[in-house]
Amino acid sequence: MQQLNDWYDVDDVLYDGTKEEIENIVCPDCGKKISYRYSDGSNSFEVSCKLCGHISRATGSPKPNCVIYFGNEYDFRK
Ligand SMILES: [Zn+2]
């Protein structure tokens, strides 16, 4: 799989990646699985690594591919 160098790459994959790419996504800092949450009402999208404590938020964005494949909330560690 492609190497993810930073959280911008993670966002790219979550928004535009294939189902398999999204499933295999890991935190660029610690290599562990990440989580996300998307809200339909506010179009807000939050991506986090609970291990590192990193959280990135975006609002007003179109629905990311990961939401289409895995639903509005997902913890990739499960
Ligand atoms: Zn991490």
C-alpha cells in the first residue's frame, strides 16, 4: 500500500480513496489505526488518532468516500 506521510495524505485517502485503501489507512505518526466521524447536518468531518491524540476537523466538505463505504462513524481499530 502507499506510504502516508502526513495527515493531508490521510485526508486524501479518506475523501477519494478506494474501499480497500481506506480500510488499510493508519496514523502517519504512530502507524496505528485511526477513527473518524462525519455529521450530515453540519457537514463536519473529524479524523483522529486516539493513541497520539491528533484530531483534524473540517466543515462544509462534501461527503467523503469513507462515509459512503463505512458509515458516519468508524473506528478502524475494531
Ligand atoms: Zn497516532
